[in-house]
Amino acid sequence: RIVLYTSSDCWRGAGISYLEIAAALDSSGFAPQIVATNPAVADEFRSAGLRPTLLSSGRGESARHRAYLRAQEADLLIVDRAHDLRVATLSTLGTDVPVIFRYNHFRVRPPTDALIRVAYRTTLREQIFLSSLARKDVLSQTPFMRRVAATTIHEGVDSAAFRPNRRSAAEFRGWAGVGGAPFLLAVGALSSEKRYEVLFEALRLLRHRAPRLIIFGEGPQERELRVKAAQLRIDVTFLGRVPRLQLIGAYSACSAFVHPGCVETFGLAVLEAMACARPVIASAGGALPEVIGRDGTCGTLVAPNSPWDLAGTITRIISQPDIATRQGVRARERAARHFSVAS
């Protein structure tokens, strides 16, 4: 009986990962149970065929979680956020329930508060990093974290589902009203670590040459980003959360996928775009060079937080479709070879 706990208030990254983990555990004879604190996230798990438990967050969260673990006779708890590790520490302290931490912390410095340190001395049994780069950097910065066993397990993509799809691409273009015009696609939470303001500034620099930008995602910065796009007079469409088929259509239809965030612990959306054979433009920060590769054959890395570098790369990729196509083909080959969930 393995419990996967998430307090995420947005779907995508952690949610998609938990779906894949739960499916693998179930096929291996375990009994995975998902606990969420956000109703919308719980609904997404439910729509994917799972039966999540919804627990309220805030005051008393660890006590409620402790009661749940006891009632379910849980054998193992998996968390992937610093907040959730703190909750896990309080809810398992003094019990026999071990904790696994999938390190998914976006800030530059690892969490080092007292409760995190208690976790590393007591209930935490193993930590899993989503990239080798993150594992090396985090453990070198934080000596107390080395006392817990660490391994690297990359995120994965279903390369049979995420693949070039002309029909879905055409349907998306019709639905989104973009016709045959080139457009950029960005996917991810509307939050500060995704650095959308850098992408907006790059489009402002391009002026009349800037292609349309479509963003899939939700989060606390949505209103701020809408206002910013209007102030800069750039063509941005916010489409929120969309079903997977529309997402595959958007990946397949876009001229390039752009990801300006530079603190990614992995970059699942980047990998999905690669699997759909799209040219990727991403920040050379966080784990993204490990996903894309550094030689430029499967995507283009740009200087972190540089709208000028990003603007120049967007212009080059949009104006040279043959290069973009070759990058996309190689990107799919890399995604399928190194990051497929099937392997």
C-alpha cells in the first residue's frame, strides 16, 4: 500500500508523473493510492481513471494525513515537494512508514529548514532526482542531504501517444483559429519560475516579426501575465488546461516550442514537444540541457534570462523551416531512445 501525496494546486508536472508512477506500481502488484489537497487536481486524477482521496490543506494538514496513513495501513509514502516532505515528516514521525522524496524543488537553493533536516535524520529513506545534474548540484551544496541514499530517475514520455499527428495538428489549428500562420507554443504553470516575462520581452524585441504565442497552463501569475502581454502589445493567447489530444495537436502544429524557465528539475513539456518532433528552444539552465542535449542537434539552448538571445533564436528557427524540421526529427529520436516510459 503505497501513498503518493501532493499539495500541488496546478495540474501537469507532478500530476502526470504520479499517473505514470501509479500505473507502473499497479502493474507490478502494488496498491497505489493518491492523496491530493486541491479539488481540481483531484478531479484530474479522477478523470484519468484513478480514485484519489481529497484532504484539506492548511492548519492540521499533517494530523489529517497521519490519520489517513493509519487508516489505510500505508507501507510507504512518496512526496515530491518540499512542503509535502514537511507534512510527511510530521505525519510519519514515530511510525514505521518510510518516505521517498522525489526532489522537485524549483528554487536555486535546496530547502534547509529545521523540519527538512529532521526528515533527513528520521523518516526519509531515499531521495530521487529527476536529472543527474540536479543530483550533483544539490548534494554538493547541502552536505546533510548526503546521509540519505540518492538515485536519478528521469521523467518519461509515452512516445506512442506523443508523436507527430497531422490530423490533430489540423484540428488544433482550426479550433485555435491560427490557420496556416506560424506560432510558438509554451506549456507550463503560470508561475514565476517559468519566466514567461523573458519570453514576452523577446517577442516585444521582434516587433512586427514576432509570431503568435499560445500558452497552455494555469497558475497564480495568470492575471499579471495577461496584463503584461497587453501592455507590450504582443499577440498572446492563454488557453488554460486542455485535454491531452488537443495538447498533442498543438505540439504537432506549432512552429517551435519555447521554454524560458531556467530552474527546471526536468522539463516534461519540453520532452513531450520533442516526442512530437518539434524544434525546441529552451533555457540552458536547470536540467534542460540534460533533456535536450548540448550539441544543438535536438533543440536550441539559449542563455538563461536573456530576451535578446531568445529573440534571435526564435527568428532563426521560424525563418529556417528546414533546420527546424531536422531538429524536430532528431528530437523525437532522442526522446524515444532515452526517455520513453516503455523502456
